[in-house]
Amino acid sequence: MSMSEFYGPIDEQEATATLHRALERGVTFFDTADIYGQGHNETFVGKVLSRQRDNVVLATKFGIVRDAKGAFIGVNGRPDYVRAACEASLRRLGVEVIDLYYQHRVDPNTPIEETVGAMADLVREGKVRHLGLSEAGVQTIQKAHAVFPVAALQTEYSLWSRDPEKDILPMCRALGIGFVPYSPLGRGFLAHQIIKAEDLGEHDSRRNIPRFQGENLTKNLELVAAIETLAKAKGCQPAQLALAWVIGQNDESIPIPGTTKPTHLEENLDALAITLSSQELDVLNDIAPVGVAQGTRYTEWGMQWVNL
């Protein structure tokens, strides 16, 4: 996502180098969406990965609608839109089939059975291999899974966003649905990259998120400080500690930390080698219990589309 917009200026050369280095390090799962850069990210990712197409799992998403100026205007899960969005994504990606196709957000005005039914038709036609949902609630997932197997659920999950633990994760295990935590580093916050609002550029979308504002930010920095202290004792970076925690929660999780820099990519991948002891896990549970973050993870508009 951040290779196309949202977090500030983009260095496409560095972003390209990051993707190439990911391939060299054995990364095989790449996630994009049609709204990232209003189609730019699909085109960019598709071009870079074209020579490795048979060696990667390519995921993209549909459903969030933006106007010509980029403003977010709603969610669409109607069957005709599902098909049109898929055809457009296939063209931009330059592929004949999408490995994992997510509904980015649930459309409250279209029964999930109709949306997933249309997505299932794409599987039967060979345009999509597997279906996924993003930020869906338990009942929605169960209804969708009854129509066609849901292969993966993508939801925000990290040390400061642990809500899925109550109902979502147990249900995924029960139904055999893979869990894909996005923003496992809290949009860079848990990596200790942001210590004051001024660290976010003028056009950085995180400026609008309550967790990054005012007293919320000040309070949340206490969590980062505690993570940093434990990371130093462990001999690793805060980002690596946070990622190691997510990776270790269950075998069904495949986190997708985003980055635009090869150096951060290397750091993230090296987190795979970090094992947390039961004592360290207890410490993390104490400093980052469910609900620890101050402020919502999206604006009021964004929060209305999660967990439907």
C-alpha cells in the first residue's frame, strides 16, 4: 500500500528494489488492492512480479470505492461490481488469474451471500483461485463460508490491536480459515518510527487517525517505550519484537508487514528467527493487553466499515 500512497512521498526505485529483495529472500506472498494509488499499486506490483508469476501468491482486494479525486465514498459488494472490479484488477496486474481475491470491506447494503456468490463464479471461471474477506465480523464470515469456502481473513492485528482474539481467531481455527494480520507493526508506530505528530508528513494519512493524535499519541508512546525496553533486553529491534509476537500467536497467521525500504524488509524478515520465551510473552501481555491503545484505529468514517 505504502508503495503507492497514504504514508508520504514515494521512491519507486527504492520500492522496486524492496520487492526484488523480497523475492531474493524467499518471500512468496504479495498483497495489494485496487484502491492503493487508485490502481497504480496493482500495475506496479504486477510489473515487478511478472517474471516470477509462477513462484508467488498474488492477492488483491476490491470493494472500497473512491471518486475521481481519490476521496473515499463508500463500499460496493454488488455482483456486477464484483465482476467489473476483478476484470479491471486482472488487466492492471497483467495476469490471467488472481490467487487470492478479497472483499476489502463488507457492503452493508448487499447480502454477503450475493457478493460471495459472484466471487465464487470467478473461481469457477478460472479468474480467481481462492476467496478472502477483510475486516468482516463473525456472522458475516460464517454466512460467506456457507456459500463458498473462505480461504483467508485479513484483519488488523498487532500488539495494540488485539480485538480479533476474542471471536475472530477461534472461529478461523474452527473453520480452517487462514488469518492474515495487516498492519502488524501498527502502521509503523510499534517500530518506534513516530514519536511526535510532526514526524508524519503533511500528506501522511496517519495524521487523521485518532491513535496518532494529541493525548492519544502521548499515551500510546508509553506502550512503544515498554516494547523498546524489552527489545533492547532481547537484543533486537522493537519492530522485530512486535512481529515475532504476531508470528508466534498461532500457526494459521501470515502477517503482511508493509515497507518501502530494503533495510526495513531485512529487519522484518529477520524477525522470523526470534523466539519469545513464556516469560517474555507474559511481559508483553502485561504491557499490551487487549484494548491498550488509546483512540480508534481509523477515523469515524473508516470505523463504520469494520467488523460488519
